[in-house]
Amino acid sequence: MSSSPATGTLSYEQAGVNYDLIDPLKVAAQRAAKATATNLGAHGFGEVEASRGESAYVVDVGPFYLASIVECLGSKTLVADEMAKLTGRSYYDGIAQDTIAMAVNDLITVGATPLVVQAYWAAGGSDWFGDAQRAQALVAGWKRACDACGVAWGGGETPALAGIVESGRIDLAASCTGIVNPKSRLSLGDKLAAGDAIVLLASSGIHANGLSLARKLVERLPDGYRTEVAPGLSYGDALLAPTVLYSPVTEALAKAGIVPHYCANITGHGWRKLLRHPGAFSYRIHAVPPVTPVLKFIQQHAQQDDQEAYGTLNMGAGFALFVAAGDAQRTVEVARAQGVEALVAGVVEAGAKKLRIEPLGVEFGGDELQLR
């Protein structure tokens, strides 16, 4: 569907992100990368082949598994920069948490305990680091997020890339290494079965996905980032709510003896990420979580129907746990004890691969998520 910038439906593709162009490269890279797995044998190790195409890569080192991931933040820093101009505040403490969450929340999908985070902060010039308030907020927020996840901050890289990164901007990324110990904590979907429950963990807002769309939407708002999405809450402040760190929940689940059969971090592709498992299963959702005000606002002003919104944004659910039906309610209780709201939202069923969100009458087919 086409529209002018000021009216009609505003899609993620119109905001400059077309997964139909990006995903084929991901698939090609995965195929090339797979051919390098034999290199591990020279060191006496081997890959866990089922982790290819998942959110983190897993290596078998004998008594335990190692998992690793690298993720970038994306364009959320642009919102922080614009809001700083309007408010005089630095939002980079929250931006730091967002960056770490992008890596940690992917790593834990395979059952790993995060151990070490590395930082990549690439600025458009040395001047970026000269803003002491902003730089110190980034450092403080990074450390605080590491402490919240119980990880060591190992080090990082801070290049000044004039001509590659735009002047006055910064590109943030994080890598994370974790351990799966005992090995029985490994969660790659081999135990997923019909009858398993789908537990959704609440998001804090847009997290760090869909920001290209959110920034494009500002063009339609007469008060821009100052536009209220709820009494006393501006659009800009709502967008900058830090991403939830879900590792305290997965660690608490492990201590409670609950091993998820599969996990999905609901980031790019929205709820279509619930289709990530390669097997032929149907996913029936019978209850949806409350949608945060900023996501309701985006859907309304971008004039998106539920099909578009739930296929793009997290719509109130930031992480999915697929657990044995008997563990579903206890999973909710464990999450709530960690301060994260949770909901038993649906069930895994045998059948053609699809996701059916019954309360909304929305359905996604298995061909609508091509990550392998």
C-alpha cells in the first residue's frame, strides 16, 4: 500500500527498512559461515549445529557450551540526540541499557548465562567524546546494565570514523559471551512440542526496534517529539524508555528448575518472531498483553492495522518463552518476582506453520519469517 508521507498508512518499509532486501543477505551469510564450522575441530571443539539461524551461536567445549552474539543498537541514538536538544538532558544512560539488551536478550534465548560484554562505540569524530555529560552517562548506564545482568564488562573499541559515521553521531553495538552450564539448560527447540504453553514477557515500550518508523512518524506530529502520548509523557520520552533486560528472568527460571523448550526475543519482525522455530508447528494466541501507550500511539498515527503493527512492533510483548504446560503459571510467577509482568498467552499445536492471534483475528503464515 502506498501513501504520501503526511497521510495514510506508514509502513516500516516506507520508513527505510525493507526486510525483503536485508534477509536474503542474512541467509547467504549463514550459508557461508556454516562452511567454517570445521575450523573448530582443529581446536578440539565443535559447533552445536542446531544453533545456526538462532539468536546466538553455540560451541561445545566439552563440560559446557559457550554461546556468543553481537548486536547493534540501531537508530535510537537519533531520538536521544533530538530530545537532548529539546530538554537539555542526556538520555545515554538508557541508551546504554538498550544496547546491552539487544545482545543479552538474544544470548539468553539459547539457555545461556551472560558472562562478558564488550562495547563498540563508533563516533563520527573525536568531538563526540568531548561532551562529558553524554559520555559519562553512556559509561554509567553501561556499567549499571552490566551489573543488572551480572556480567563483566571486558573492554571495547571507540573509533572515530569521520566520513563513515555522520559527524555528531555515534553507532553503538555490543557483543556478549555466555555459558550454558549445565548442558541441560541448552534451549534450541528440540524439546518443543504440541501442547507447550507460550508465555509472553512484557515490554517497556518500543525497545530498540522500529525506531526508523517511529522517527519517520515525527513528520506527522505538529509538536514533534513533545507530543503527548499520555498525560505528562512526551512521545520522545516514551520512545526512550530503556529496553527490558530479561536475563534476570531466565536465570531465576533456571534456579526454579524450569528449562524453556524454546525462546524468542521479539525484536525486528514483531510477533512474527514467534514463528522462528524451524519446525512445523502452529501457534495459537488466546490472550494478548496490554499495549504500551507509545505503541498504541504509533499504530494510531501511522494508521496501521493490527496485521501491520503486530508484524513490525513488539506491541507489549518483548520476549517469548515456550514451556511445558505444567510450568506455565510458575513461569509467570517467577517473571513477576523479577519485576517483569508476564502472561500465559497461547499454546503450541501440531499443524501447518502459522501464528494465529485469535483476539485480533490476525494470522501470519510460516513464509512470513525467512531467517534461514
